[in-house]
Amino acid sequence: MRSRVMASSFVVALTWLALLPGVAHAQSAIVGVIRDASGGVMPGVTVEAASPQLIEKVRSVVTDERGTYQIRDLRPGVYGMTFTLPGFSTVKRDAIELPTDFTATVNAEMRVGAIEETVTVSGASPVVDVQSTTKAQVLTRDLLDAIPTGRTAQSYGQLVTGVTNAQPDVGGAHAMNQVGMVLHGNAGKETTVMLDGIQLNGMCGNGSTQAYTNTQSYEEMVFQTTSAGADVSAGGVRQNMVPRQGGNDLHGSVNAYGSRHTWQAASITPDLIARGLTKGDSLDGLYDLEGGVGGKIVRDRLWWFAAAREISANSAVADAFNPDGSQAVQDQHVDNASIRLTSQITPRNRFTAYIDRVNKYIGHDMLAGYDPVKASRVWEPSKLYQQLQAKWTSPVSSRLLIEAGYGEYRAQRHTTYQPGIEPPYGSAEWFAAAFHQDTSRGTVTNAAPGGNYYLIPVRKFFSSSASYVAGAHTMKFGAQDTWGFLEQGTTLNGAVGQIYQNGVPTSAAIYNTPERDRFTMNAQWGLYGQDAWTMKRFTLNYGVRWEYFRSSIAAESSAAGRFIPDRVFGPEVMPIWKTWSPRLGVTYDLSGNAKTAIKFSVNKYQLSVTNGVAAALNPMRLQSASVTWRDLNGDDIVQGPIGCTFNTPGCEINFAQLPRNFGLITPGCSTIATPGSIPCGTAQVDPNVRRPDEVMFNLGVQHELLPRVSVAANWVRTNFYNLALTQNVLQSFSDYTPVQIASPLDGSAITMYNVSSARQSAVLNLNRQPTGHFRSSATGSAIRTSFCTAIRPGAASRGIPSSKSPAPFRSNGASSSGRRSRPTSTRTEPRPRARCGSSRRPRDMRRIASGHALRERSWIRGWPWRRWQCPSSRRERNSRIG
């Protein structure tokens, strides 16, 4: 089935590309209008953009009958522009900084003159994009080095206007765990993570997992927060990491920082102590050592860039204590090692290949109140945790760019009990080794609740695309697919958890272990087309995306457990989703000089899915149910075979409260709720359930206050639709009985409703869309303001040029000395010189934030340098260490 879908979709994709290609990911562009001294437009002017970032080094176009030109699909970097026409002086414009996902407007005026005359015009790079509604924040290599954060993608992302992290990360304290970025009501799973324009999200949590990355591997990080084009499915943060690719000269850098627990302020207050907390969470120790180096294998043909990193952030856990009374520590580290090869096969064909291996280890994984000796878990070193990518890029002409790429993300892991805590299955010690949880005291003892767990998620990506520029139109089409699987399994001591209140047994959590389940994302095709149409001061961005999503539950089996028999199920295909997502945006150059832009967009996005409903409905998935437990013989061990009579000798479990179909898989059952179908276990799905989506509105204005300085204000509204609900169709309102409880605030009686004991075992949860008055939707609005200033590369401090130029890792095969050539023009307009706001050398201690003090040393270009930071402009001055 998958092969037929892939074949038909591939044919459609090739047909689209044959008609008119489009790009797989948003890049940058330079556009403008050429006029003569009288203000008349000039057709036929040859416009050249030159940069070592380009495969062909120089890309040229000719202005149309309206005097306009467009040079699209440019890599970020520093560009030089040349405008020529016989009978007119040649005009040059140097040092134009082009960030990612930005359309720079560069206009020019040409005068009649001698052929050999050249006029070099200097000025600040544009900071207002008057052709795109996209809102993006670009963090260049300089900023990635200068900002004292935890040096993870998420810690950088939380600096972007409108973005918050699910858990704040100060100085890398939470770098060991992936923290999702939240934007406009979109959770972390709606973040689209891209490496060089190819998606790299994981399979877990509907795509919420992301790779542990080494920032030394990237030239830039781009965070797009509004108006993503049709080449993206989800509406959350779009994070694109632009990689370093090496060059003809050997260059490298090393970065290190660290912190100690004594540098952190106390994390516990008198109020928390009064409420029973004795020790709060704190940082026990933190360090990060990372480096990258690149060079050539074959000059101008083949380059390499390698990077490595080790980061550790040990944390002291609240109210968790070792036997000697000291506070328990969660010890952990993550290691990365990566290499990228870039080959210039021909002047117009480039191929890159990349691999990044990750190793994550946690010695004692636990939460507050856990016994570190018995209740913590071990994350064993990852057996296969890696990201792969291969990409081909070909600028066929100045109008046509074609790209194709493949990516892969694996994150295999195994977490288990501490040594000696997992007795042989079925032994007396095994029954006695269940985890103990006291809900009143907030403690977990005896064993880890997560048990022995393995996880194998594999996700793969394919992207093929191209773009074509024709007159006032920039048309794009492309095809993408992602597929993969997730397999996991759990065994649990005693197949039960023992629950207490103030040391008194109250209930037992019954589990269907041992279990092994697997779901497959068979296909998630996305075919899209979009166009940017410029009409004088207006630019209309419009497009549409069609998606096909198919997931299934694989054929699977699990052995009998303590409370459940042998089980066999699958395969079964989940409801297939086919969706359309239109995109529309309008920008208006208010003054006509590319300094003020009014922008409006309305876009529909699909909420991110990988497992869809397959993981939630798989009858083999890990399941639990709470039932009453009475320790009749006082041995502190849950006892009783399935189906025994409660409160009789040997039967301490009230199985009457267990759902009748708990863990059972009837032959011929289905997870799809069609007429006459037999449910599998306790859950089914409506075959007509729809994929959740959202519609996002954005209205904003951006204005250039000063050269290189802009301000912006945006209003954003997000409406979510087709949000599903889960309803127990075997119960009704009449099955609930009123219960009086005392208010914890003032002791007054509060009426609560509880399911009657006779109906507790009647469970069949149906996943469906609400109807009528219960139709599900959600809405959120936000207003954002931002102030942005661009710091010019090569800025000087007290007349001493910075030794750090944009060339070393951006050369892509062309070496550079970092010096600008002296213009040979007959007339040159001066460019303002940027200076640091202070000549005083700052301290090594660069920042103290929330109790963390960070120290940082760097070695640039393969030699030891000490980096000093200019306080105002954040440009760097280097002093050689002898």
C-alpha cells in the first residue's frame, strides 16, 4: 500500500516539478528598481550579485520593462552588487548583509558616463523587508558566540519576541532535557525543526522531540514566528539551522563555560519551608565544552567541517536524599560528534552529507521525593542516536534553482532500574519489588515507576523542490514526505504499583505488562505551490498546501502477564487524513523607499502529527487502572489472582473496579468504531475524525528608524479547530452520584460527582469530534513589539579592525582574508564607521543571571584567543595569548 502511495505521489511531484519547480525551504532574496537621473525606470540593466556563499560565485539577472529585478534563493551572507548598462557608469554596492528568510530591497540610480567609470555607493544594509509577511529572527555566528546562554537551540529561541519555553533555561541548567518552544498557543510539537531547510523533528510526542545539537556546527539559527509559507505544515516556531561547511583554509573555534552550585542563589523560601519543603531543586554542577574545525580535502572541490561537544548539567533534586542525608543528585551528560562533507561537483552542482552521533546518559533519573537508591532510573548510553542528512543543490540558471534532500532522525534509548532492583520475573522477590507511592507525603520508594523500558523511534524525510523567477512573479512548487515508526516496550516489577496515603495502603495501579507496541507513520506527503507577485508597492504572497497522512498499528504480539493473557493484534490502518491549507499575505511599501512596510496575512496550518491516533488507540500500549487494595495479611505486598473475590484470604484487590475489557484483545476486534465492530480494549476512534488545524491572522508594521535600526509591532490571532474529545460512551450522567467533601480552604461542603461503583468497570473511550453546542475550538490573541538593530560585520573599536570577518566559515570553498578591497571608483560616498560604546575591557565574568555565573573562553581560527566583549555593540576584540 505504501509503495503505491509513494509511487503515485512521486509521479504527481515530478509532474509539478516538470511544469514549474519551487523551493523546499524559504531562502533570501535581493530585489530593487533601477532608475536614471531623471527618475525614469531602466530596463535591460545587468544586475550581478557576488558572494562566496553562492555555488556559482556570481548570479546575474536583467531588469525588466519596469526597471525591476529579482535575485532569489540566495544563501545568507555578505554580497556585493554591480549594475551595468552600456553608456552609463557602472554602479557598485558592497557589504550588503543578507540574513536568512529576508528580502533586501537595493535600488540604484545610474548616470550617463564613460564605460570605464565606476561609482561605488556605500550605505547600511536594508533592515525592512517590504515583500514578505514573514517575521524571522536571525542569530548569526557572532551572536551565537556572544550571547551567554545554555547554547542550545531552545535557550536561543526563548530570546525571540513572542517565544517562551515550556521550562525556562537559565545558563544551560535544563540543557539535558528538551524544552519545547511555545508560540501563539502552539505547543512544542508544533515547532518545525529544520537543518539546512530539511525537517529534523523526531517521532515521539507527535513530533515534539528534537535533536541535541552542537551550536558549533551552525553558521546561523533562524527562528520564524509568523506567516510561514506553504512549504511548512505546522504553525508554531519554524527553526532553521544553517550549517557551517568548511573552506579552503583551516579554521576552528572552541567554546567552554561552567557553573557551580555555590554560584546559585537559594531556591527555597520561608513560605515553601512552612508548607513542608525542606530542600528545593538546584544546580549541582554545570559545564559545556564544544568545538568545531573545518578545512579542505580538495581545494575548491571538497571541504569538511567537524564538531564535538560534551555538556553536563547535574541537578540536586527537591526533597530527595541519599542514605547519608545528603541531597540526591541527578547526574547526566550528553555527547555529540558530527562531520559534514561538502562537494562542489560542478560549478553549478553541490552535494553535502552530514552525520551527527549523540550519546545521552543519566545515572539517577528521578523527581522530587524519590528514593535515589531504589526509585531512580538509569538511562543507559544510547546505542543508536543520530541524525543523517544528504542534499543536492543546483542553480540551473539565474532564474531556476533545484534542490533535493534526505534526512533521518533516530533516538534509540533504554531506561531501566538501578542494579539489583529487578528480580527474576514471577519470583517472590519480583512481587515484592513493586514501586511504592505515597500521595500524601509525595514520596516514591522501593522501585522506579517507569520500570524497564526501551524505545526505538525512527523518522525519515524526503524533500525535492525548485524555484523559478519570471518577471514580477516568484513561483514555487515542491514535494515533501516523512515516514517512520516507533516501537517501545515495558516490563514492571509485580506488574503493579502500590499507592499509600500517609503510609496506609489505599489502592493498586494494575498494569498490562509485559507489553510491546509499535505504530507506523506510513506517509505524510505535502505538495505545495506558492507565488510572490509584486505590483509596484504591493506584494501579494499566496499559496496552498495539500497533505496526505496515513498511519497504522503494526502487527504485534506480547506474552501473558500477571493480569492479562497472551495478546496478538494488527495490522490496522487508522483514519486517513487529506487536507488543504491555503496561505495568503499582503505587504505594502508605505513610502516607496523600502523603509516602512505594512503587512497582513491569514494562513491555515495543520497541527503536527506523527502517530495521529495510532499510539493512543493501540490496544497493546502500556495501560493502567486504579483499584482498591487492602493489605489483609500485613506483608505490604499486593496479592490476589485475577477474578478473585475481594476481601477474602489471598485476595486483596477489588477486581470489580477493573474495566471489563482491560488489556483484552478479542480476535477480530477493531480500534475503528464502525457499526457492528468489536472494540479492542477500552478505546476506539470515530472513522470520521478530522485532523486538528488552526487559522492564524497577523497584522503588523515595520519601520526603519535609523540606518540599521528598525521597530515593529504585530497583532496575532490564532483560532484552533477540529480539536477532538474522548468520551466514555458506556457511561451517562445518570451513572454519577453526588459526594460531599470538605473544602481545603474553609471547611465548607462541596458537592462532587463520582461514578457509581456499579458502573466503574464500564469503559469504552471514543475519540471523536464534538458536534452541536459542544463543537471544539480555541482562540488566542497577542500583541508584540520589537526593536532590532543590525551590527555590521567588521565594525571597528577605536580604529582597530575586528579580526573576525564573515569569511572563515562562510567561504564555501573561496578563501578570504577578511579585508575589503579598496574601491577603484571615481566617486565614492562615505560609509559610517561603527564603534563600540566603550574602550574599557570588561571582566571575565560576563553575566550573572538568576544565581548562575558563567565563564567563557574561546579559541578562534585554530589559535588561542581571549575574547573581550564591547558592551554596547557586542562586537568582539581579540587579544593574543602568549
